[in-house]
Amino acid sequence: MKIGFKAIEALRHNPKSFWSESTFRGGGRSKFVRWQDSIGCYHSHNDDLKKAETYLRKTMSNVKTLKDEELINYLGYLQQYHLDYSKLQSTNFQYRKNFNFPLKLDYEFGGQIPRVDLNIDKDGYSIYFFEKELYDWEDELRFPLLQNFMATYFDCKNKDVYVGAYFLKEGKHRAKSYSQKQVNDSVDELNKIVTEIEKHRKKK
């Protein structure tokens, strides 16, 4: 049974919610997701901004409700991404890769990581999610957990993995490396969450 990267934040406050029934309603790709698709195009073509802009215009043309102003904004977001990415001391290594990390009691911590970078100014890797708005993200449990699991995956030291996000409207990448104590505490908390989830499964 999988515990999603983003789902962990709700589960730390209410482990029982893991067993809540939910209904998935499919729909078209959002404008924000289409913008992320264009970032995939950008990186798959050696960080070619023009190709990414062409892709973005084409995919956005499939959105019937798209306004001209929105397209201009998303093109601007793409250009800002290019500028900020160019300032980083890291380079894209993997884009939209799925990871699943085994936990106790046949659970796993998994999901898709939007971007994994290889650091070029120091050892290790940087992990980025995409978020629309800047918020107080540093206390979220997924970040130190992913620092721990990705360090194991890449066989490197915890301190050599940075985790964070690119914030669309701010136009900046933000990432940090958590202390070993913070990482250890996050793993302990995850184990407690899994135990609580399992307790509620037995009560169903």
C-alpha cells in the first residue's frame, strides 16, 4: 500500500484518513500541468527555451477556456524559469521519475518527483517539486523524508541531498538540506504514522 509524497502531510495529522473512501474524477490537464509539460520539453531538448515556448503554445491551444492574457503569463513564467534555472549550480538529471521506497508492514512511500538535479558545485543531488504559490514549505514532512530516501537511492550522504520546490509565481527555486537529526526525526515520525494507519486498518 502506497503513501504518496504529498499525502503524508495530511496523514501526519490524521492517519485514519488513509482509509477514507474517495472518488477520483478525471478531467483535462490543467494549465499548470501543461506548463510543467513544457518544462519537460525544455529539458529534453537541452534547455531550449524556444522549443519549450513552441510546445507551450501548442498544448495551451487545446484549452478552450484559455485567455490571451493567461497564455502571455505562462510564457512569462517559462522565461522566468529559464532565467532562474540558469543561475543554479545544478543541472537536470531526471524529469518526472517515479520512486517507491519500501516501509514496514508492506507499505511504501512513493510518487513522482518532478525534477532531480545533479549538483555541479558540490557532491550530491537536488530534488524539486513544482508549486504555484510560495508558502511555508520547510516544515512539511515529505522534504526531510525524501532527503533520506534519495540519499539511500543514490548511495550518497544525507547532507549531499537538497530538497525543495520551484515556485511558479515567485519565479525561484528554493531548496535546503536538513540536519541529520531532522532527517532521523522525520523517519521516526513516518514509522509512527505507518503504525497508526495499520491500527485503523484492523479496525475497519
